[in-house]
Amino acid sequence: MTNQPFTVADYLLTRLKQLNVTEVFQIPGDYVKHFTQTLETFEGVNAIGCANELDAGYAADAYGRTRGLAAMSLQYGVSTYSALNAVAGAYVECSPIVVISATPGSDARNITNMYDVLYHHSTGNLQADEEIYKHVTVGAITLRTSVGAAEKIDNLIVAALTHSRPVYIACYKEVWAEPCPKPSNIPLKPVIIKSEPLALQNALTQAWSQITQAQNPLIFAGVEVLRHGLAPLLQQIIDASGFLYTTTTLGKTVLDEGGDKFIGTYADAASIDSVVQTVAKSDCFLTLGTIMTDDYLFFIENQYPNVVLANTEQVRAGYYLYEGVTMRDFMEGLLHLFKTSKPSTTPPTVPVYPLKTAAPLQPAYPNPWKENSDAQWDKYPEVITYNRFFQHTMKFLADHDLLKDIIMTYGVSSSLYVATNAYGLKQNSFISSAAWQCIGFETGAAMGAQMGSGKRAWTVAGDGGFMMVCQSLSTLARNKLNAVIFVMSNQVYAIEQVYVDITAFEPGPEHKFDAFDILPKWDYLALAKAFNADGHRVTTITQLESLLQTLAHTVDKPTLVEVVIPQKDLPGQMYRLGTMP
């Protein structure tokens, strides 16, 4: 009704709408009812009911990565605690989410003080939610009144945009419905932090010295470049320098993959041989926006002095650290130097994979899927293995010009490391939990990725990961999203077994998987039917190829595909990772 007051909930939703947040993922709750009731009828922002908190959290994370900001609404205590894992992953991997909640109101707090009442969903510490979320956000507040609420909400959103990380905002229960002034019509923007000029000059001088002295420099790009809108600047640096470049797994698709400068994704031992060789020959790594995890521990320990690093946490050149220098200013300074005084080095030329893999690959271009297959399956050409699955699905997507229309999501599984070998993907079309390494992320992320990007989610899940958040399939069906969820079905936590005892993958009954890595058998076709999704089961390459043709046609419901693979299929990528010293 037009005579209803403009409230704190209206204010937040208006600010979100201005920033193109047109969906809020939600879990209902009585404390947060004033916000959810406003959301239900708020024009231009849709409430997306989710099956559980991880479903909502993973979706919000992927939405934030594709749309630039996301929001989810949670109940106090039981709901915020359940979502904590997803928010922590968004914090680590730089995805901006506004986490919305509500706490017991001022009346409840007074009753607690008077009668020592423990309110539902509370630990007894009514500030516990806020205190916990301070560890996984760049701002966490609880509003006791609508007085000053507008400014505090603005400050939180600006912090999320500036740092590309989550924020948490709760209100006393009644505050979401209290009157609030309307915001301006100007959308909020991130704060552009400037460097200390002399520190920037010193950093550039030392970095340029290392770069110009190198014989085989290489650009190593990471996800923060994409998150902070610096991808065009990265492309200019690549063009001006003429250097080859690679990316981390988390940073895969920071740019469109293609051209003669992209050598492929560097995933340490999981990388294809040509990428490993190029990295090994390089003597200076211009490392921009990378989050250096222990997946790259061997690289870090062996190349630390040769790294010129700029990310949101630090800028360094070799052993020299520079405080007060931002990644943006450092990259702009480097671009100027490349344009005005190019290094005398001649970047090496290495083979890269062609975008179209339909035609036979040239001998100089090794097939990554063949290269990483286990020879024991050669005599069974119809058996689906990890590498054969990606060989055929990637070929299908390339042949049918579908790479531009899909967005891939991965949790941590063997599939993630095999998928890093893919080539030719479009910018920001590969979303993974490669740093936080959360099993099950991929299925929940499918909804947010598709809603945020407008592209079809193409998800590859481990069966253990899918079992953790299988209800997300129901949410996809509820919202009529035609995402495809491939479940690599071997009935074990294969990636865990690799690091527990890799000899379990050797042939013979004497080599067994540990009991804690063995999964129950599920009827995936029955589950798909129960969740109102299409269901398929493939056991051979011929069946897979036939199904891919079917999947090319758009439908208004998700598709769950059980891909049956041998329990002891150990892709070469995982073998090398599991046997690293």
C-alpha cells in the first residue's frame, strides 16, 4: 500500500536493487520476519527460497562472483551458524555478500534481564552471531534502532564492494519495520584507495629491475584481478609486455582463455606438461591478484625470490615488501613502464591447446585428457573415466559453440583438478572452491551462478559432495533453472583416499579403500524424480555422447546425470598431486 512507511528493510532492498542485486536467497525465520515480509512484495527484487543454509550460502557466493554483489537473509542463531561455512568460503575467495539477519528485540532483551529467560535459537549471548561473523566479514553490525541505520547500511555495502568480501547486518527484530529515510538515487560505489606515492615508486623500481633482468618472465594471474574489476588492466599489461601468462585454479577464466599468450592454467602437479615446463623455465613471475594457497607450496618454496607479487594483502618484489601500495596503482604503474620502456627480453613461445578440439590435435600439442589417463583403461574404450568424461564433454561444448553459454561450478574433488586442464573457456565462467576447498560447493553454487550470470550452469560434482547438498537440486527445480549436474559416481571420497593412502587405487582386491571413504549407494534417478528434475544414468562413452546431444536442448528444469566411473580410476592429475614429496 502506498501509505505504508518507508522502512529500514525498504532502504536496504533499495540499495541492493540499485546495485543490480535482483535476487535475495533466503531462509525464513520469526526474528527476521519484518525483512522477509517486505522482501516478498518488494518490486524488482525476488525472494529465492532455499532448501537449507548451505544451499542459500553457496548460491549467494556464486551470485556475488558473477553479479558483483549478492545478498541472503537468514534466521538468527540456528540459521546464521549453519551458513557460516559458506560465508567463510566467500570471505577467503573474495565474493561480496550482504548477510542479513535479525536478533531478539528490545522487549525480549528486557525480559531476559528481568527473568533470566533463554530465547529460542540463542546461546545466551545475544551478540554471539555478530561476534562470530566479524571473523569472516569485513564488517558486522547489529542495529538497535532505525536512528542512523541508513548511514550504517551504506557503510557496510561500501565495505563489501571495496574489499569484495561479505558483510553482516542484523537488526533487533522490530527495527527492520521501523521508518527510515529514502536513499539517494545514486548507487553506492567502492572506495578507491590510493597508494603512498614514494612507496609506490620504490615498489615499481625494484619490480622493474627484476622484470627487465629476467630472461623468461611469466605473468601469473589470480582471481582478485577479476573481483576488483582489473581484468581489462591485466589484458593491457599482457598486450604491452608481450609476456605469456597463466592463472591459478581459483583465478581460472580471469580473462577469456585463448590467444597465443595463454599457456593454460597452472595447478602445480595437476597441470599439463607444457604448462609445468613453461613455469619451470621462467625466472620472474609477475604475480597479480593471486591468492597463494598450499596448493602452490612447492612453487612458493622454490620461486619465492623470483616473484613480483601484487594482491590486496601485499605488494612485494622478491624479498622486498612495500606497505601502502595498492594492487590497482601497482598494475597501472607497470603498464606505464611497459608502454614507455619495454624490457629487452623476448618472451618464449610455447604450444597451447586450440579452442576447437574436434580436429586431431597437432603432435606438438599433447592431448591433456589422454596424457592424464590411466593405461589400465586403454583396453576398455567404452569405460568412462574422469579424463574421458572431460575429453568428450569439452569437445562437445566446443564443437557446438556452447562454451560462451555456460558457467561451470566445482567444489573440491578430483574433477576440479582434472577440469583445470580445460582450455578455451570464457571470462568468469569457471567458479570453484579452490582455496577454501569445500566439498559440495558446486551443487549449491549452480543456482547462484546461473541466476547471476544468465548462463546455464554446467556443474560437475563428486558423489560425496553432491550427497551433502543434494537438496539444492530441488531449489533449482523450484525456480525452473535448466542447470546440468553431473555426479561422478564411484561411491567413494576418491580425493580424500588419494591423500590417505593412494595405494588403494592399485589393481587387486588386496588394495582396499578405507572404510570412512566409502559412500552409500544412491538411486539417483529416483532422487531426480522426487525433486522434479530430469534424471539420466550413463555407464559408457556412447551413452554419454548421446546424452550430450539431448542436453543441448534447453528445458525448464534441471538435469541430474549419474556418470558411472570405476572406483579405482585415478586420473594422472590426482596421482601426481598425491605422490608429491
